[in-house]
Amino acid sequence: MKKIIILLMTVFLLYLLVLPVNAVLTGDDVLARIEEEMHSTTAHLQMNMKLYSASGDVREREMEIYKSNQEGLTKSFVRFLSPATIEGTAFLSLEQENGSEDMYLYMPALGSVRKIASSQRNGSFVGTDFSFNDLTILGGANFREDYQASILEENDQEYVLKLIPTNPDIEYNQVKMWVDKANWYPLKSEFYDADGELLKVMNPADHKEINGYWTPQKLTMENVQKGTKTVIEMVNVVYDQSVNEQIFSVRYLKR
């Protein structure tokens, strides 16, 4: 009888040893999971954009974004399609796996391509409430290259992260991000200025699963200090289909 008891105890202990252990995630683990879920090989997004001034005036624009993530290089191409005052304006970003990034802007009125200096990347992107640095969050995410994260809070539905910039070109003091545990998509992000004051709030909405990727059908970036906001609505989204790699060249900006 004693031998049977010892055998049962041994089996029970072995069972405990092979039970799966719920690993405790860090903030950087959560960022990695966000990138994994959002990381398509290619993306083509067509959007309508509305720019709201502090007085309530509205300007409308149409734009498209192409993205490609291959061989350690993330490439983004943005072109405005309308109205005529901004039609043809184009932006190109080439970001290496080590975090180094080259940005270029073409404005038809000037007729030349301008490389965006690091000191200019926190400025407004073509009059919107997005900075040039913010554009990395459209159509994909490379948060870990620019931020280090810690978990502030956690409940059954979401994580709340604190992101501290590791990229010296980003002037935010910190970013606070709410992440849905169900699909690992950021539900809301707050951006704080160099003085620690709330500057901007980004709210994705109406998430829809497209080709396996959760995609917001509406995205609002509000500058709470200026009282302005930019609202983007998706018209068409395509993931993981062939994209002409020539699009991601400085020469193509003028086309």
C-alpha cells in the first residue's frame, strides 16, 4: 500500500511539472504581440480624410497608402489624390530593422523632393494632426523600434501600457496605450508633450477583420491643446497582395 501511495505521489508531481505555465508578459512582450498581429507583408489602404479646425471648419482629402515589410526593411508610400490643391503630394518612408529611417516629401507646387530632417519629423504632416513620426502607425506598427513599454494596469479585457521613446527624434514625453486582449489591437493612445501634458489622443474605431488582420474603419487623432482633429475613414483595405516595389523609390514620388 505504501508503495502505491509513493507511486501516486510521484505521478502527481510529474503531472505538476509538465503543466503549462502562464508566462507573465512584459510591456515589450505586448508590443511584440501587437506587431505580430498587425504585421502584413504588404498593405494597400485607400482613405478619406477630414481635417477639423478649432473653429469647426472642415477640409476633406482623399489619400492612399502602400506598405511593404520585407527583408528587414519597412517601406511606406503615401499619396494624396484630392482635392486639386494637394493632389499629387507624396511621402516616402524607408525604415531599416535597426530603427534608422529616411523620409522624403514631394510637393507638386515646389516640383522637387525634400528629405525630411530628423528635427522636422515631429512637425505636422501636410497640415494634419499626425506628425511625420506618427505615420508609422498607419497600416502597420513598428512600436518596438521607437519605444520601450511597461504595463501600468491590466484587467480581463485589456492592458494599459506606458511607452517611453527610445528614438531621440521623437519628442513625446511618453505615450499611454490601451490594448485589447482579444485581438491585440490598440484601442486608444494618449500622447504627452515634453512637459508631460496631454497633447494628442488617437482613437481607432469600428474594428473589422480583413484577411486575418483587425483593422479600424475609422481613426481619429485629436490635438487637445489646439482643439483640432483629423479623422480618417477607410474606403478599401487589401493585405498581402503583390505590390510594385518600384513605388517605394524617390523617383516614383514625382509620378
